[in-house]
Amino acid sequence: MSITATHADYDKHIETWNKLDDVCGGQEVIKAANEKYLPKPSMFTSAKDPDGKARYAEYKMRAIFPGVTSRTLASHIGLAFGKTPVFNHPSELEYLERNADGAGRSIYQCAQRATRLINRNYRCGIYVDFPNVGPSKSKADEKSKGAYPMIHIIKVGAIKDWDYIIVGNQKKLSFVKLFETVKVRNGYTVETTDQYRILTLSEVSGSHVYMVQILTKNEKGEWVEGEKYIPTDYHGKPWDYIPFTFCGAVDNSDEIGTAPLYELASMELSYYCSSADVEESAFIVGQPTLCFPSITDEQYKWVKESGAGVGSRSGIPTDAKMVQAEKNGLAYERMNDKWNQMKELGARLIEVGSANKTATQADNESSVQHSVLSLVVANVSEAFTSALRWCAKFAMPEHDFKVDELGFTIAQDFNKPKYDPTRSKLIYEACLAGELPMYVWYHYEQTGTFPEDKWEDIVKKIEKRNDGGMNYPPDDEE
């Protein structure tokens, strides 16, 4: 089998992934695709324009692609990361807050990238690697190498093939083929070359060992296998699994489903086609047309040679009248129907100036989107926590930490707090009555939320105030 062979599921879904990437790319990307997303009507051909290119160019120019899907995606990311994720880590992994993927993205930005790819393409890959260096003998030796484990977020289109094996009663990832593009500057030009990174779990002396191999092209354009090497952990021992995981919208398995934004993207493409027809119709029949109901052959020849104008200085040698096509709102109504459907599918997250709704209505309308997004960020949190453990295994003598010592958690509460004056008054009265510290009311006035203090801490602050102490805020708010 050729190195360029791809997984059957990859072949089945790659066209859909590319379409979603184009839709999220916006109007310029969609219009550059021409007839792929906006078919050319057969009636556009004429004697002067036999292939219809000139008229199609005008047809495409007037079409409207509103960019609803890309803005909804941005809204999802804003909702998910409205609160800074909780990143618990030992000091050895502190660098991940500044550069987690080797390209200058922090772990928070990497998490945003993963969430964005999952919403757009259903899944992505998360892979941790370490430079091919030997185990360190000391901390000084370790620092001198400048080697750090990095977390890479892999687009679904770059994961060309994968496979599993059964070891005992466990299903283990045994093969992953990643397509990579390497850029090398040569003077004032940049040369781009392609390569494959092969991650395998091979059986060696009765046990399974993780190996990495790079394949590149030679001068003849033939793929050449590089030398296989065995990555080792902090203690110099080989891995018995591949530090790679899929991260998806439903779970973190290799199964592929429908991307959260697929229906919205499909509806937006349909809206794009409808808008082109509406604008074309308005351009052609939107203006009154001069009509000659009883013109003779001689008068027709005269008008054809001299032209027929409208106005006080232009004479017409026959009776004429202005006709206007009757309004046909069917196409426009269909376009509006699609717009409303897009709102229901997710665009309402960015809708401005909608009618007033009760709190219950607003909560019910957003619950579906929030439930989808909650599941996505839960999967991202779980995958990143696994990736952090792999980083610790590469860089530290101990990697078996508790979640509060090593973990990454994205908040799943996307409902922004709403200030309630009645509740504020009740809190203020409770503070005056000595049932709450005064800073609780102050915190609510500033944020619309209650402080995240435990009740035991609240009681201690009330006792301190009763003993003549000040109404100090908690330590983290001083």
C-alpha cells in the first residue's frame, strides 16, 4: 500500500471538512470557489457571452454571504472561554502558560484552537512530542538541552490514517499517520516541503514500544523512509502507548460524527444561493421599462438607430408607456425563512436587537447550543489533562498527580450572571442585619455574582466583624 493511502473514514468525510473550513473562512473564500457553492444558471449564455462568464461574475458579485457560521463559531469560543480555564500544574510545566505548542501559543490558546476545530470539523488530534535527545543526568544537563515537551493540536485533515490493536482487554492506538508541511527560508524565498510523521506501537521483545519515523521526498520526488527512533520518558524508558488522542464533539474516540456547525453552514450556503437569485431578479426587473405597444416597422428602425430616451429633451415618434413588473416575493420569503432557520440553529447567539423575551424563553432557546458546547469543552478538558500527564512523563521523574495538582478544566457555565436590584437589596439588608459580611453585597454590585467563599469562611468573617474587626474581603480579593 502506498504511503499516500488514507483511511476510509478520512475519504468519506474530507469533502465535508473542507466545505466547513471554507464556510468559516468567510465570503472571500466562498466566492473564490465560484460554481462549487454558487452554480451558474444555464440561461446565462448569450451570443455576446457564449459561456456566460461575464453575467455570472455580476451574479456572484451581487450575492450575499453573511458569515453567520464564522461569527457563531467566534461566539462559541467567547462563551467557552469567558472565564479563564483552571490550569493546575507543577513548576516544571509552568512554561506551558507561555508556549505550549512550540509556536508561541499558550495552553489557553491551544485549548481555544482545539475547541474551534471541533465545532468546525467534529474532531481534532492532540499529540505530545519531545525532542530526540537522551535522558538527562542532572538538572543542569536537562536545562542545557533546552528540550521541552510540546502539545500539538492537529487539524482533522492532517490525520491521514490511524489504526488500533487489542492488547489484553484494551484497545490501544497502534498507528497514526500525520501529514506535515515544513517551511525553510532560502535567502529571500521560502521553500515548502511535505513530509509524513508516522507514529507506531510496535512489538519488540514481547512488549509494545512507541516509535516515530519521518518520511520525506528525495530529489526524484520519491518518498524516503527516515530512521525510526524510540522516544523515552524522563527515566529513559520507552513508552508502551502513543501520546496521541482524538478529541471530538461527542467523545474522544476515533468515531466521526456530524460537526456541531454543519447544519448551520449548509443553511448559510443555501441562503447564499437564494440571495444571488433575489439580487439578480431585483437588478433585472426592479426598474420601470419603456414599452411601445403599437410601434410600426419604420418607427422601430428609427428608435433602433437613434435610441429611445426618457425626459423632456428626448422625443419618441410614437405612443409609449412605462411598465413595471409586479412584485414577486416568493424568493425573498424563502431567503427570510432560511435566515430565521439559521437563527434557530445557532445564529441567535449573536443576534442583536431581537424582541424582548422572558428569562425562561432565553434559557430554553440557548440550552441546546450550550449543551453541545458544554460537551465539547468537557472533552477538550479531559484530552488536555491527559496531554499534561504525558508532558509530565517526558519532563519529570513523577507524573502520577491528582487533578488539583495537574489538570486543565474549562468552565461549562456559559450563562452570564444578570444583576437583580431586588436581590441586591436583600443582600444589603442581610449585611446590615449581620448575617453576611458587607463585602458580599459589594461583590454582587460589581459583578452580579456571589463570592465563591465557603460557608465556614463566611462565618469566620462575620465573627471577626462582631469582634470589632473590619469587613475585609477574602485574601484573593485584597
